[in-house]
Amino acid sequence: MPHLLASLFWALGWALLTPAELLAWGPATHVAIGEAILASLHLLPPAVRTLLEKHRIPFLYGSVAADISFAKKYAAAGRHSHHWHIGEEILASADSEALRAVALGYLSHLAADTIAHNVYVPRRLLLTRGTEGVGHTYWEHRMDVQLGEAFTSEARKVVLLNDHSDADRLFDDVLSRTLFSFQTNRRIFRGMVAFQDDARWHRVFAGILKRSRYDLPETVRDQYVRLAYEYVMDYLTRGEDALPRALDPVGETNLKLAKQVRREALSGRGILDPGVLEAHADEYFPLPGEPLLYLPKAQSIEVPGLRKLAPPGDEGSG
């Protein structure tokens, strides 16, 4: 218990000090997408399917633990933990089947983040025009909440109730130091995962949602979940030739552009009409238009947005 309380303290302190550093999509979303992948193994290449069938928990851990590094911008040049070559180094360094499953989970996280960082967060920041830190943090956690507490709880169980010492040693070997040592990063990460499944935090964020004038319609949420699922499936199927492999999982360019456009709007130089902002979002951060290739062939995925196809909804600020 003292260790958990210390971890919660680290997590809460980091969240308060650096809100924009928080996860683009949190543990619940990445576990939900991971579970969807595990429900679709029949669609993956035989070698990947066999590996993930045998090592489901390591795969899910990798899909969450890609966010184990905080203060990523302080890593050495070219060593940001969300660069593709870092994930591929982890895979190349994995010396067991279980660790290869962890590495594929890590890379799946990066594939999903190409949607989160290049489309979801930039569009939400532009369309809602909140203050920079609060807006970013709000949309990061909103997706987790709307997918349901079951996935938040599952993320906690995956991370905290299993022995991941081999995976953590692999991460420590490959990932570069940030502002913190790996052990401190790990402590913050585990505290963050525990904190997000805490009933007190659920009550706090429920109150925030009640007071918020911004909405994330289920049909819009479902669009992003489907896109993330498709991009992860594509990466696990086609590797370097996959659509997400050509995109930056960090989303550095699009996140900066979204902040710039929002600042111009807030300063009065831009137009605040929601219709115009929607047009700007479509111009700068268009939703990928490729047809769904994997979801129509999937079976029995118990994840919101992937259970059935629904028409897209209005993504405005509400």
C-alpha cells in the first residue's frame, strides 16, 4: 500500500505540473484496441497470430507500456520513445517469444497514436478552442472514459497484477533516459494507471464532464476507434508498408499547427464560427478516407465502436 500511495503521488504531481505531457489516448483506450486485435487474430499473418495467441498479456502490456516514459522531449536527439525506429529496436532486441509479443504491443501503440496525435487531438483542440493544457488533458482522458470503466480496470490489472520484469528490463536497455531515470518513469507510469482506475478520480472527472460544454458524440468516438483498429491491424499485417508507418506517432507537426491555429482564433485574428473551424479541421487534419479493410471481416469484438458500423456523426464543439 505505501508503494501504491507513493506512485499515486508521483502520478498526480506530474499531471498537475505538466498536463500537456499526458497520454494522447490513455491505458483504457490502448487496452481496448489491444483486445480488439486479440479478437481478430484470424485476420493476421500466421506467425503473428500464433505468437499473440500464446502471449496475450505481454502483448497488452506492450500496448500500454509504450507510454512508460515521461518528459519524452528531454530524451537524447532521435531517441523519443514514440519514434518508429525505437519500437523496432525493442522488437529487434527481444530475445524470447513473450518479449516479441511485448514489442508488437508497443508498435501497435505507435500505430494507434498516428491517429491520436495527427488527427484526434489536433481536431479536438481546434474545434473546442479550450485553453492549451486543460484542453489537451481533457481530450486525452475523455476517450478512455467513453470507452468504459471496464477497460480502465483491465489496464490496471494488466499492468499491476502481472510480472513484467523481463519487459521492463528490455525497455530499460533500449529506451533513453528522459528527465527521469527508467525506474522513476516506471513508478510514475504505474501510479498513473492505478490513479485512472481509482473511484475518486472517476468521481472528479464525472463532475468535469457534467460541467463541460464540449461533447464527444459516440459516432465520432467510434470513427477514431475504428481508424486506430484499422491502422494497428494494417501494421501487424504489412509492417513497414502499412499506412501508419509513413506517419509520425508523435504528431509533432500537426499538434504544433493545431495550437497555432487555435492561438490565432483566441487572439481574434481567426474566425470562431464553428462551421469555419470545422472546414479548417478538415483542411489541416482530415480524417483518413481509406475504406475499412479489416473490421468488416472481424467477429465478436466487444469494444465500443467496433461492435457494429454506424454512420459518422457531427464533430463540432457542441
